[in-house]
Amino acid sequence: MSPLEQLPHTADVASSPTEAEPLPPPPTYPTNPNLHLSVIHGWEHYSLLVSPREWRSICSIIIRRDNRTCASCAYMSPHPNGKGLRISYRNGVASDYNDHTNLILHCPPCQAIWNCDISGIEERVLLANSDMEQVEIVRKTRKMFEESGRIPRIREVDPLATRTDITIIDLADQLKAMKREELTEEEKGLRGFFMPEASDWFEITMAPEYVSRAPLLDT
Ligand SMILES: [Zn+2]
């Protein structure tokens, strides 16, 4: 089990009892084309306040409210109960979970970008300099994964991407200490690309016909 899956704020809601109920209309707020590498704040106060049962209930409410659609890349889970989708915090502050307007739905790859301090530890996201929008990197990676059953290499996603010596941990430390606008120009130009170890992030929300073509996972 990955660290992302161990954290209560990423609770899998596959066991939601609301599966048979009709889904609400899509949310009215726009998807987020400005998905970028971000960090989560307030986590240290969060785990003491919410129980797993309460969190599953909140997840179920948000999945229905947002019609099981990722707020950043607009991917809609084919699973009626939103299997694999996760909750992120619009303001990046985990302890503000009681305000449901602060809760947004993310597919696992978008959440890995949104919480790069957590995903960076796993080395399943690698940084490179790229002019592509982050959300387009997620969408293109998913499309290529669905077609080939494997995570594409960085240069397959963006042929013009270039290496950087900045690690995702370095960037997360910077984002913990300052606002995004205060980063250097090089740091602002960094994007997260997905490594082969990130396959399950794309696979878990996919329809079964795609999963059958995807590579087997280490379990
Ligand atoms: Zn997404």
C-alpha cells in the first residue's frame, strides 16, 4: 500500500453505500486548468479531528456533488461510486475540511501533483522543465497509458522537456516556505511527470476494459 493510500485524506470510498442512487448534475464551478505542483498545509492538525468513518461520509458527499469528475483534468470516473477518486483542499489547508466548498475531487495523478510533498517521497513523480501545462501532462499521460498499458517516458509526453537538478522534495520544501509566485523562474517552469511506478494511479480510476490491458502491479 502506498503512503498516499495510507493517509485518511485519501480514503478510498469504493465501499460507499450510495452507489445505486442517481447522480447529481455536474458541479457548476470550472475545472482547474492551472493545476500546478503544490503542497498540503495543516496536515498536523487534521488527523486528530476526523475519524475514518466521518471522512468516508464526507468523501461520498463530495463525489456525488461533483459527479465523480476530477476538478483539475475533468476526468470522469467510469465507476458509479467514484472508485479511486480522492479529496484535495482548494486552499491547500487540510484542517479546513469542515468547509465543503474547500473540498475538491481529484483523480490520483492530479492529487499527486497537488500534494507533491507527499507524492515526491515515493519517487513516482519526476520533475522536468517543460512549457506544457501541468494538466495537459496529466491528460496526455493518461491517454497514452490507456492506449499502450504503460506510463510514457517524459520525452514521449513532451519532446522538448529538459532535465533539472531540482528534486521534487526540494521544490516541496520551497513551497512550504513561500508562495508560488516567489519561486525562481526555473522553479516555476518545473512540471511533474509520471514514472512507471505511478501506473496504479492511472489504473485505479479506469474502466475495466482498460485495466485488463494495463501491466500487472506489484502488490
Ligand atoms: Zn485529474
